[in-house]
Amino acid sequence: MGARKQQRIALEEGCIGLISDTHGLVRPEALAALNGVELIVHAGDIGKPEVLDYLQAIAPLTAIKGNNDTAPWARHLPEALDLSLNRTGVRVIHNVHDLENELPAAGVQVVISGHSHKPSVVRRDNVLFVNPGSAGPRRFKLPVTVGLLFLRNADPQAEIIYLL
């Protein structure tokens, strides 16, 4: 795996918007679903820099590049990101299959990924795995979704929001 960036962010309410695989498409439904969050995390395959502009207009944004983000505008984006959000360790990676196995030992309590376009919220070995699915062009018969991550207590929770 390539370079991983670290970032510490303090939140008041602990509600984070999750989006992935926009592939250059910014749906008004996605923007509406993310309205009111404290932070937005984009888990890669952004597609165009304008996507980041739209999201930054809603809330502070952090993003990683996905396997399709190869244009010069995406060079500054990390391939993975370790966040400390209200003392909760969060790893953001585009493809969950690229994860290393040291998650609990590294203090990671939440993994946010994309790539598959399949929304899911699963807890394994005391780690919450969240894939917000795809908010971009519909792929096959998969739904168009975003996610929310809640860090209001010591037990992180997430939900998927179905847009279309």
C-alpha cells in the first residue's frame, strides 16, 4: 500500500458524512443527505475536482484517491488516511482488500472504504467496517447511497442512506 496520511479532527456532535465512488457525478440527493454533517469523508474514485468543491461547500472535507483518480489534480490526495475523530481511530482506504491486519493494535475502531459500490455496515473483531456504497453513476443494479458515521459515544455506529 502507498502513503498513508494522519489527521486529528475534533468534532462537537460526532456526525460524519460518508461518500465514495462519485466518479465525477454530484447528485443533488447526495448533497441533501449530507447537509448538516460536521465533516465529510470521501473514500475515493472522486472523478473530478469539482466533486470536492461541492462537498466542501457543505462541510469540512477529507478525501483519499481511488484507483480511478489518476489525473494530475488528484496527486496530492493520500491513498489511505488515519483519522483520530473524538478519540476514535478511523482508517480510510479505497479498497478494503488492501488493508493490513494490524487494525486493533493500531487503534483503528472504524474502517471506511469504497471501491465495490456495495453499501455495507459490518462489525468484525470489534472494528466497524463501513462502505457507503456509490453516490455516482449507477453500477449494475446496485443502489445509489451515502452513509453517516456517528461518534457520540464509545460505540461508533453507522447507517446507509439510500438515495435512488
